[in-house]
Amino acid sequence: MSNNPFVNALAATAYITALVSVVFSAPKTTVFDNSTMAPILFLSVFVLSAAVMGYLFVYQPLRLFFENKQKEAVRLFLFTVASFAGITAALAALWFLVVTLL
């Protein structure tokens, strides 16, 4: 992805936002009731999300690690996780603020 941890964290947030938007904007239907399709779709999206998050959070640090830049690799990984935690905390605070004001 990027060597900028904030960009990686923003990309993860954008992916999650897009995925949730698609799920909530999908038509409400009972087609999947008593069907094996719902668990198949759930597990497929779960595996896809794990792969995307692995790429966004782990690919660059691993590449740096194998280039014998261990300190940079650990720093990038930790700052990416910290940036993502900060973005998540800011979104949660914003949501809480909006909900309490309404």
C-alpha cells in the first residue's frame, strides 16, 4: 500500500465504510432464509475483509522487514494501527456527539 500509516488507516476506514454502505443499502429480502447462501456470503465477505485488511496493515511492514528494515517495519505497523484506532475513536466520538444532541 503506502509507507504513510495514516493513508493505510484511511484506506481501511474507506473499505469498511463502503462495505457497510453496500450492506445497508441492499434491498431487504428474505431470499436467504433457510438457505445455505447466507453463511456462504458471510464467510466470503469475512475472508475478503481479512485479506484486504492484511494487505492494508501488514504488506508494507512485511516488505520492509524482509528488506532488513525491522525498526521501520515495526514503526509503520504500529503507527498504522494507532492511526486506525485514532480514526475509529474520532468516528465513535462524533457518533456519540450526534446521538446525544438529537
